[in-house]
Amino acid sequence: EHTAGPQLIGFDYQFYYFMYLILDLNQGEKIGFEVLDDIHIELANGSIELLQTKHTIQKNPKGEIVNLTERDSDLWKTINNWILFFKDSTDKDEYLNKTVFKLVTNKSINNNTFFENIIKLQRKEIKINVFSDYIKHLHVNTDSVDIKTQIESLKKLDNKTKSKFINQIQIISEPENIINLVKKRIRKLIVK
């Protein structure tokens, strides 16, 4: 119960994902580890990708990695951190135009209503007021004080800002073993 193993595994996952991304960098791109976020990539066009990695060893009764739920503390800590970064920026419009926020996890994202609503908003299948109503409902129906506070930070954004922010979010579920992904990318780069 008092082991640091899960935290160390999470840090290893973050580092291996960093290595995985290094192997796919293009000319003119730069990558950072624990500088602007867990990982960040500065693209040649001046845009920045901020990546948060979230790893779990928890399994459901079927022996599968647990899902990232719409009230997952990892999810809301990440969203809250990104909102704080945005609020600290000097030119907020430029920041949102040039920054992509990526959550990378080994957790499954199936049946996550939050992600489903993000995708619907990004595809213009729903309007921002519908998304905002969903966030209000999620806020009201959340018991955890910490998560409720983090949801509130998104809820408080005006609809125009919220829409721009949500349109910059990408969720990447990587259930495959990260070391295998690194090995595959190295093999792809090998030329006989």
C-alpha cells in the first residue's frame, strides 16, 4: 500500500513516450521533457504541442486496463493545468491558436461521454452551448470536491474561449506496451 512503484511506472511511461516521439521528429522541430509540460514539441511553423501522459496499472475485473472516465482525476488535473497555462499567457488568442493539448494514456477511452462531446464539438455536430450545458451537468453531479473545482475552471470559461480551447484538445489512447511501440518505430527507421 505504501510503494512508489505505480508513480515510477508512470514516470517511465512518460520517458518512453518522449523517446517514442523523438524517433519521429521532423527537421526544424524541437522536443522538451518536463519543461512546458510533461512533454512538449515545438513545430517548425511555431505551433506547440503540450502533452500530458497518464499511465495506470489498475485493471478491471476482466483483467483489462481501466477506462479513463469522465470524472477521472487524471483527466481533470490535466484540463485544469492547461487552463492555468492559458490564463498565464500574455496573448491568450495567440496561445490558443498556436497550442495543441494532447492527453496520452494507456487507459481505454471507450464510453467516455466527455471525449465523445469533445469530438462532437470539434466536428460541429453540437454547438458550444450544448457542450457547456453538459459541463454544468457534470459539475453539479460530481461528488469529489477536487474534481468539482477542476471542472469549474472549464465551466467558467466564456463560450468563445471554451470552444477554441476544446477544439485544440486531442486524446490519444495507447493501450499497447510503450516499449513495443518504441521498438516498432526504431525498426521502421532502420534501412538495410
